[in-house]
Amino acid sequence: MNFGFETWEDILKVVIVPLTVALIAVLWPEIQRRYRRRAFRQLIVRELQELKPFRPESRMDDWFEHQQKDFVHKRIFESPSENRDFILSLPTDLVYYISQLWDARAKGDHDQWLYFLRVLTKEGIVSESILEQWCRVVMEYRPNPNE
């Protein structure tokens, strides 16, 4: 039974090359998603390593005013409908922890702020040093843990 292929070159031109191109076309969106996920996660980690309190030694109106940096990932999380692909490319736990952290900051909820900083520290995203600095700042404003 002859399929019209006389040489390996014929098989390569007619079967292998088109199948390879089709496979790349099918897999390309997944390759891009993985690249974006990795790049966005690295951005989050880099930015959260800069989360240390601004002028922790000075007294401000409240603890959350010591967080004055504006982060790219924070703006992306604030507009989820515009940034759906970025957000959905990340692990769901990470999305939850980050969004809860920034919600706690917006509400001025120091307990939740510290809780999610601890979670992100355990995940290896926030350093112990940053967590300790925030604990000291919050204690300056909330010396009574029941407050």
C-alpha cells in the first residue's frame, strides 16, 4: 500500500512539518499564560519585598499610613474586570491572600493585615523582616491586642 510518499523528505513535508506547526499553534496560548503567570508572580514577590513601613519611627494618624508605596500589582487587583487574564493566570491561593491583604489595608483592619502578612511570609513571598517591622508599627498604634 503506497500513500504517495516516495522518500522520507515527502513524509517530512506533508506530515511532520504541518503537525508540528499545528501543535505549536495549539500550545502557544498555554505557553503565553505560563510566561505571564511567572512574570506576574515575580512582580508581586518583588513588590512585596518593598512593603516595609514608611518611616516606622515617626508617628502618623494611624498604622496604615506607614504603607505609602503604590504597587503595580495592587492597581491590577483593584481593577479585576480589566485585568482578568493576569489575575486568573495566578494560583488561586495567592490571589486570595493578596486581595485580602489589600482589603485589610483599605479598611484599616490591622489584625487581618498582619494575618495575611504572616500567611504570605509562610508562602515565602514576604520576608520575616518586613513582617516584624509591621508588627512593631501596629503595636505602636494598637498596644492592646483586643482593640
